[in-house]
Amino acid sequence: MERDVTGIDAIGRTAFAVATLRAAEHRIPEGLFTDPYAERFLRAAGDVLGPRHRAQAFVTLMRTQAVVRTRFFDDHLRAAAERGCRQVVLVASGMDSRPWRLEWPAGTTVFDVDQEPVLRFKSAVMEDHAGLDTATRRAVPADLREDWAARLRSEGFRDDLPTAWLIEGLLYSLDEQASDRLLATVSGLSSPGSTLAFDHFEVGPSLRAATDRISPGLTRLWQTGPTDPAAWLHRHGWQPDLHELADVAARFGRTPHPAYNPGPQTEGRSWLAAATLA
Ligand SMILES: C[S@@+](CC[C@H](N)C(=O)[O-])C[C@H]1O[C@@H](n2cnc3c(N)ncnc32)[C@H](O)[C@@H]1O
């Protein structure tokens, strides 16, 4: 059944683009994870992404980045849960189905933070699957450029507990100052033992050109994010653990599209990171 996508803006619609990549991975037997919900979100969203041929070109370009990061963050969050962390925040969660898809230990709360129309759509699609989530899910409609800490607290977030934060698929749509404000808020809410996982990439000329051919509208959404992710983390008291996307992908037997690989001129690096509060 199609659900209402009214009010989901251009940046919100990128969540469906990521769902396309996860749905493609779900369909292959040797996939790095399963995500039966991605297809469900896409079916419910109708033709929100435009022509199908564009979607296929997009999958070819972006699939490895998205699926490798998904698996990397799945492993990271499972490890945090095994260490006893019971509070997870998915910042800009889009169509991330981890509240349902991952097996959470009893007593875990997953906060699902995104724009209100995105969460309204997601909750409507998933309402038929109530009870499949092993964590308590709290939807937190918020604009991350405003005071979202108050919104998170009002949904029961506790800053005296360690938190596993995930910022996936977001940083490259922020500028340097917005990335700093975001991390200042996350850090102010984090008690010792908290972890922060995120992906980031520099939008180099190859990636920009490749994406422009598929969707100039998407390229227009990209900004710099934190230009030096290690320094960004240090400034806010986090101990960085940065990995090149290509290295993590190789561990899973995958190779990112060349547009994501640092060429000889280091024209566009891509990272996956899991930092701890120092
Ligand atoms: C590329 S999607 C990534 C979604 C998800 N993290 C994933 O990897 O599947 C980017 C998400 O960021 C959200 N987003 C971007 N800017 C935001 C803002 N200012 N406030 C709240 N959410 C925002 C969008 O609504 C969208 O769901």
C-alpha cells in the first residue's frame, strides 16, 4: 500500500536512495546483510525517486559505499550492545530499519531521529510490523539544525548512560560549521563509554562528475562536512578510529566504485569511523 510522502523534501528523499541500495544487496545470496524492510519502504513510497534507469545507474555508483558502511555499522552497534550499551541514537535515520532488523538485547532503546515527514512515513509503513522490533523504538522528529537535544531528552534519552551514536549518510550534506554544531550537541549528550560511528567522504571531481550524470540535484545537496574528520573528533574530545572505505570494503571482498577511491592525486577520500569518547 502506498503511503504519504508529502512533505518529504529533497534531502529527506535521499533516504529512499539509500533504501534502493540496501534492497539491491538484500536480493543477492552473498549479501553483507539482509534488509527485507528496504523494499517495503520503496514500494510504499511509489515513484518518489523518478525513472528506474536512473536508479540503476545510482546503484552501480553508490552500492559498495552504502552496503559496506551498513555492514560496518551493524558490526559496530552489535559490539557496543555486547559491551553493555543499551542506548542507541540513529541520527538522521531515514529508512534505516535497524530497530527491526538487528537483534537487540533486552532493555535497549533505539532513538530514531529525523525530519517529521520522514518519520511519519516510516512509522506508518512499519505499523503493520509492531512487535518485530526487539528494542524499544522512540521516533524523535527534529531538525538537526535546531535544538534537537531537548527533543531527544523529552523522548526519554538519558545523558548519564553511555550511548552508541550513529551518523550515517549525513555529514556530506552539512557545512563545516553545521558539522561542528552537530558534534558539539552529540558530545554534550555523551557520557564516558559512548561511541560515535559515521561515514564521510570528500566530494572529489570524479564523484561529482559521476553523480552529476545521474542526479545533479543530489550533487547540489553535497557540502564539505568536516574537512578534517580526525581533527573534528579531537576538538570535541573523541578518540578517532578512522578507516579508509576501500580498506574496509576489501575485508568484505568488495571494491568501491573508482569515484570513491583516492586516486594518485588524492582527489576524494572516503572514510568509515568509530570513535570513542576520550
Ligand atoms: C542519505 S539519508 C541517510 C539515512 C540513513 N542514515 C541511512 O543511512 O539509511 C539522509 C537523511 O538525513 C536526514 N536529514 C538531513 N538533514 C536533516 C536535518 N537538518 N534534520 C533532520 N534530518 C535531516 C534526511 O531527512 C534523510 O533521512
